[in-house]
Amino acid sequence: MLVGKSYHRPSCQYFRLVYLLLPLGWLCLAGSIYYGVRAQQAYLAYLLVTKTTVEGATWTINSDMRDQVFWMLLGLGCFLAWLFMYLLWWIFTKSIDESRGGA
């Protein structure tokens, strides 16, 4: 797709702007991974460091897990919005004449 020209893309710039949701979705999923790793680190710190308390570890783990789920859902929402807009474009756009080269 990066090198060839056999793909079809939306001719309207507004529909092409929807593709900006893809990097945003990946960034949100990266944030979800970050908070998941932090939750694992807090759990390991609770197990390995004798000075940690159950309350502090539980609060930190719950906070990080809540943030992880939030960023994951936000990322999935971005991908769902992109897919919905792409399907709308794909369903309601007239077919492109293949002999002209598309686009």
C-alpha cells in the first residue's frame, strides 16, 4: 500500500482525516500497556520490598489497572470509530472505474 497504487482511498478529504484515528488508537493502546506494566511493578514491589503496606500496594495496583482499562477502551473506541467511518465510506461511495487507475 505504501509503494503501490492498486488501493482505493476516499476522495473526500474529510473521510481521509478519519485515518488520523489509527495513530491515536495505537497511542492509547501504548498507554494501556504502560499502565499494565506499572501495575505489575507495584505488585512485584509489594512482594519483594518489606516496607510496603497492603493498603498502599492495593491502591496503586487498582489505580494503575483502572488507567490501563481506560486507555484500552479509548484505543478500541478510536479503532471502532475508524471502522464505522470506513464502512460508511465503503458502502455509500460509488465504485471507481478500474480502467482509469482509481483514486
